[in-house]
Amino acid sequence: MSDTPTGIHFTQRNRNATPFLHRASVDVTSSRGGVKFPTGGDEGAVDTHLPARERLSNGRDSRFGEIPEPTVTVRMRENRRHSAALSAPSEQEECVFTGIVEELGVIADREDLSDAARFTVRGPIVTADAGHGDSIAVNGVCLTVVDLRPGEFTVDVMGETLRRSSLSDLAAGSTVNLERAMPANGRFGGHIVQGHVDGTGRVLSVSPSENWTVVRIGVPEKLTRYLVEKGSITVDGVSLTVSSVGGSGDDSWFEISLIPTTLNETNLGATTPGTVVNLEVDVIAKYVERLHLGSEHRDVPALDVTEAK
């Protein structure tokens, strides 16, 4: 295996093959179950505009031998909305959302189990192309579809998730924000959202104005270091911009300004003081913090952004 600067490992089956990162061009072919990257062979004097399989005709001598088979396959799942989407073969594999709510769903039924809960959610848009095992964010929490009916889907929520999110407050008739996992060729309409709730906040005030509404939310002190004015925050699955940050300790808060579209198309339009909401901070901020803390324990200098040109 060779370790490239990108952190992806490629197997070169032809020892004379040009390294993947140094090739003049890379052709990507897709098929059900995967996307294949040809990583071996040297273009040399052949026409690099031709598909990889046509660059050396049958029987043509090559100092590099036969055209090597593709050595990297990125596993993807069929997407019924687009041509390809990120695969989620297990609950351990990451899905990505973007915080743009697709539909305001309704909890059709809640079944409490010994250490979990099962919700049936009515959402004709997100179920139009959903399959068993797909991921759907419910109020910002990434959940796995375990059952499907026309216009409805069912999810199992473990006790840990109920304790750490506002899903424990849901009952039949509750409205929820719904978003399907982002397809691989989709747009980031909001920002990177994992569907992993970092904590909950409580709405402190709702201040309507002529063209927007300002909502102030109390936030746990441990999350305040990730909040910055004009930065991103996910509130109940909605990608929003932080308009103000204030307070300290247990009295910390931030504000968001909601336009009429957000008020009308998400459940934030019905929020009132005292409402508990799910919060997910910007994951990039957490990675930056982790990298900085890690450099303090190694002989690696911390990144000094003031020296960047």
C-alpha cells in the first residue's frame, strides 16, 4: 500500500505505473455499487483525452505491460433523486446533511420501549425515494429508516439519543424538520451538518419585527467557544447564521434572525420561550480545536494563521 498526501491508500498493481497524484488525467467510471478510479499505467505519448480503456488498443505493446485494473473503488449507493449518493451500509458510517429542511413532517405515532422509542413520521416528500436503511434527519438528529409505508417512515431512537436531544419531548402530532442525506452530487445550500447533536438549548425570547424574527437561545457554556458572530449553527436541523452572541457561564446565549421563509417552512416558526431545541455546532470549529490541542502535546508547531499569505 502507498500512503498519498490525501490520506487515501492506493494499491499499485503495476510497479512501473505512474503514481495516482502525478497522472496527467484521471478517468472516473461509475456503475452500480461503486465508482472506480484507474490508478495504474502511464499515459506516455497516448492521447489523454481518450477513455482509459481506449488509450492502448488490443495487442499494442507497452513498456508497462497490460493495462492495470482499477485499484480504488469508492462505495456509493444508488440515488433515486440523483445519479449517486453517499452510501450508508451501517450505522457507523457517516452521512452528511446541509441544514436545508425539505419538509415539515408530523409524528404519526410514538411507541415507548424499555430503553428506546420508536417513532413513525409522516413525510411524503422525504419518503418518495427512501429505502430501508436510509438516513433522514429529524429535528437535526440523523436517524435510520427501519420501516416504510406510503408517505410514512419509522425510526428507532435509543435511550442515549433521547437523553441528549429534544426528541424525548416528541409526541403524536408534533411537527418536525425533515431532511434526507445529501447526495454526492448535491449542493451545500447550508453548511456541513452531521446530524450529531452537541447539546440542547432553550428559547429565551422571540422578538418579531416587520420582515424577520429574532430568536434568542440559551446555550450550554461548553458550546459557547464554538459560536462566533456570522458563523454557522444548526438549530433543530436548520442551518442558520449566528447574528449575536452574549452572556457568560450558565447565562450564555446566541441569537438567530429568521426570515419569513424559514418561519413558514420549518417548525421554528412556532417556537415560543421555553422551547427546547437541538444544537449542532460547526464541525470545522471542532476539528480546528482538536488540531490545535493536539499540537500542544506533540513536537509540532501550532498553525499560526497570522503568517498565512
